[in-house]
Amino acid sequence: MHSFRYVRGKLHCEGVSIESLVEQHGTPLYVYSQETFAGHYRKLDEALKPLDHLICFAVKANSNLAVLRTLANEGSGFDTVSEGELRRVAAAGGDLKRCVFAGVGKTEDEIAFALKRGIYAFNVESEPELLRINRVAAKLKRIAPVAMRVNPNIDAHTHAKITTGTYENKFGVAFEEIEGIYGRASRLKNLHLRGLQMHIGSQLTEVKPFEAAVRKVAPLVDLLSKRHGFEFFSIGGGLGIVYDPALASGTAEWWNSPAARKLLTPEKYARTLIPLLQPLGLKILIEPGRFIAGNSGILATRVEYVKQTGRKNFVIVDAAMNDLIRPAMYDSYHEVVPLRKRTGKRIASDVVGPICESGDSFCKNRPLPKVAEGDYLALLSAGAYGSVMGSTYNSRPLAAEVLVNGSQSQLVRQRQPIQKVWDGEKIPSWL
């Protein structure tokens, strides 16, 4: 569920009309619902209540400081993948002692920073990284808390670019190698073997892959925990969301339909996994990003032109792939709706941006209401991997972001001034 709906024919985020926000802040504009962020966190937290658990929000999904503060206030930990993300969490008031640090390419400086700030654990992706962490910790006279990331070789049946749990992927260590690595790691004096971690992929909409991975890895965790005194087992993230228009509408009628009952909810997820996890007697970490953030945000955009070429109807908007790259990178679906509800005949349309790339498209041959120059559209389910993956390609400034809380709204990232796009560049003295 989410907090975007039509009220008297105008699209609202909670108690604020999107139209009023674009009039105030312009477009392209990301709009976030604080209620949805907090609500999704609470649903997951409540479903996992029978377990000693820690939810670590994946900062890479949406790293806006206001979003991180919202979740920190709910008690969230954080899953980070860089020093920059750790610094963001600290700047937002998050507790770094409730942070894990993942990623295959941690530098020595990043490891040292994380150690000095007392993070909960490193999710270690390789044995060379384990040796590096031990070496840095020795120099700092510290003990580094670590958890190897096991690759269970489970196919999550998701998009190839967001699959992480097979031997074809760069992440983690092969299942068959884990015992030996922990044995060798136990002899390294500056490591604390705090647990074990896995993650099989993103945008998973059924529980079977999670169940298969936990069933495969849980006996290994039990064995290693008895040998090395683990505190936790992290089962990663990957819970998917609904992008399809019939689902993303969030209407009461749809949620009572047979199709809705097939969705992976926090309750179904927990009901399947809790019986497998409780016997381990460990703290369970989960690292969701998209589930909490995805349906918590939209991207509002202005129609600049409507262009007909042969049989094609192009709706050219001021947002582009530099603002929301998911459709271009992953062929991802985002529901596109007008800010003012419209009835009548729909027209098969391509919604495209102004960037000089054929791939700068948000949808193709989508039946949409008739729109004209000056109208506004919203791309739904854009709260995860949206603004955070933005760029300044074509020297386009980064979009603004607004957070809504009930009837309140505030700009939480100003639109990048165009001159700032080339800040830091310098013409050599010989030119």
C-alpha cells in the first residue's frame, strides 16, 4: 500500500496535492511520502517480531538525509556500501553501531573509517578482503567484526542485472568454500567472526527463492555458529514491490481481489521463514531497500511536446533517463498517470525524455489519457533507485526532492543550480 491517491480528481501525496508542489518547486520533482516509508518499515518490523531481529535499510535504494532520518527515528539500522553512505547515515542521525558495510571493493581507507566509527559488522565478499580487513584492524589496534557473504548458488529468477546469488555473479563466496575460509579466519587475531550473511537478488515477488536459500544455508550457519560463536545471521534483502498499474493503484477493491492474495507480503515472508530461523537462536538481520522505499515516492514531470510520427504518439516530458534510469537500464515498468484524473479514450503513447539517446524512454505504446503541452504526469513507484541513481548527463542538473508529512511538505534537496553541474572542472592554463 502507499499514500498516493486521487482526491477530487487531483493526485495527492498524503494530504498534499502534487500539482501544488510542482507549482512551487518545478519539475522534474521527486515527491516522497513519510507515512509510506515509516508504514512499510513498521509492517516488516511487526512481521518479524517473533525473532530477535534488526532491519538494516539498504541506503543505496534512497539515500536522501530526510529519508534516512525518517527510518532512523523508527529504529532502523542501515546497510551501507561506501564511506559516503556511512557518512550520510551519521549526518542523518543514524547509529553507525547498527550499520553493516557491504560491497566487493572496500578500500583500506573505507575499512579504517568504518572501524573507527564502530560499525556492527563488515559483510565480507572475498578472502582477500578478509585479509585486508585484518591487516587494517591490526594497524589500528582494533578487532574488526566480520561476516562472510555466502553465495548459495540459488537462482532468484529476477532481472539478470539484479541477480546476486549465483556463481555467475561477482558477489560473495561459494557455498562449498565457506567452512574453510572461516577456519582460516579464526586464526586471524584482529577479526571477530560475528556472523554470516547472504543475499540472492532484488525485486523478488514470491517467497520460494528466499525459502530455498534459507533452507540451504541454515544448517551451515548452525554448524559455524557452534564453532565460532556467531551473534547473527543476515538473510539479506530483495523483497519486491508492485509496479504494475492494477497493483500499484492501492485501491481497496484491488487488495480484496484473488490476484492480491498471491503477493509476497511481510506476513507471508515471515510466516515461511521464521520457523526455519528460530531454531538457530541468533539475531536475524534483514537488509530491505526497495520494499520500504519503492512505492514511497513518485517522479513528477511536465509535458513539453506531443509529437506524432507516422502511427507513433510521442509524449515528450522534461524528466529524462538521467533523473530515472531504471526503464533505460532494466526495461523497468513504472505506472504513468496524469496529475489530474482523466476519463475518455486512451492513446497508445511513448513517454520519452529530452536526452539525445534512443533509450531515453519511460514507456512504449502505453495506453494513456490524451495530454497536451503544459500538462503534468507522475511516474509512480520511483522512491527506490530513482533520484539516488541520477546523473548530470547532457549537463542536466539533478532533480529536486520533497518530503510530505500529512498536510506538511518541505524541500529536502534543492534543484541543482545549472552552474554547479560543472563545479570542480578547470580549464588548463595552456588553453
